[in-house]
Amino acid sequence: MPVCIQPADVHSAVAYPQAPQSMPPSEFDVDKVRTTLKQFVRDWSGDGRCEREACYGPILDELALLFPLERWSVPLKSTPDSMHLCRQTD
């Protein structure tokens, strides 16, 4: 199977399998993608809020305890008034 190398950043590359051009996706593959997309939409839409909070809430709560936001957040820096972000032309 051919492999396509796509750099994730300057220092590393990740290999992704590449489907042969002559082979269309199977009905199983198309159905799997369709099911995954429906599940994603259901999980992250308003309709899935209760289920999402029940499933992900305990995990997010534990992560918040282990890694408090105050410990990791970086304060925003403001630009001095004398510094302009765009150049004015006459």
C-alpha cells in the first residue's frame, strides 16, 4: 500500500496510508464515515448535550482538577498605544 508523508511540523512527519487511485471506497467504508459523522453531529449538537455532559463531564472535571486553567493560561499582552497594527497610507 502506498504511503503519503505529510509533515505535521518542521521537525517531524507522520505517515498516512493512501488509498490507490483506482480503488473506490467500499460501501462499508462509506457507511462507516456516514455513521461516524452522524454520531459526531449528535454528540456535539444541542440535542446531544445531556448525553455529552454525562459522558464527558466527569472526565473534564477530573482534568480541571489535575490541570487548573490558572496554572496553564498565558496572560494576554496588549500592544502599546504608539504601536499600530496596520499602516496608514495617504
